[in-house]
Amino acid sequence: MQDRIENLVQAYEKGGLTRRQLVVGLTALVGGTVAATSNSTFAATGLNHVALAVTDIGRSRDFYTKLLGMRVSRESAGSCFLTFGDNFVALFGRDQAGMDHYCYSVEGYDAHKAAQKLREQNLESRITGDRIYFDDPDGLTVQLAAEEHRP
């Protein structure tokens, strides 16, 4: 646990985490020790982000920035990432609107190790870069990411 605390503090000192994220991460370590003893496959430390499928990225971007004061942190022809506080929402251009996926921050995340753990649970996954995706029992797409994952 000492290594995990040190990693969180170093990430905070380098500007990779806000004070709030540091406190949440340290708090999660205490909860994570309980979760680890319950034989869970992963130790989720927070909801990292929600990604929405939208039919018009510009319209959705304008809606969320005007209505909720979100800020554009990154944008391309096919996506837009909106930041608010220590959180973010991803918008992806699709033919049909809905939820694209949601993402949990996971303690000690490694995509390839996560894929192996999912295989052991008889779950198929797909890796894209350092991200891993799989479906929950209702077919909703779940993503796992490192605790410091940001747009």
C-alpha cells in the first residue's frame, strides 16, 4: 500500500492529479483494501467518465457548455471531450444517440493484465491502445482505465 500512496502523491506533485483526486485516491485505498479481501476481480476507485453517442457533436457540445458550463478540453471531427470540475464527458458522433460506454478508474490498471482477468471470468474484451472495453450482462459497454486517465 505504501507504493500506491507514494504513486498518488507523486502524481499530485507533478500536476497529474488535483487535490480532490488525491484525496479520493487515498480514500479509495482504504476502501480498496476491503475490496481486495472480497476476492473481486478489480478494485474500482471511481467512475472515470461517461461517453455519449450523439448525432450532432457541435449541437451537443454547445448544449452542455451553455447549460452546464462545461469546457471543451479536446475536440476532433468525430469526438469532443467536455471537462467540468475533476470530471469529464466524452461525446462521439454516431448515427443513433445513446450511451456509448462508461468507464471505471481501476487500481493498478494494466490493459493486458485486465484482458487476462476478464478471460478468466469468461468475458470477451477488446483493447484499443491502453483502453479495454467489455460488455456487462445487459450489453452495456464498460471501459476500464487507470485512475489518472483524463482526456
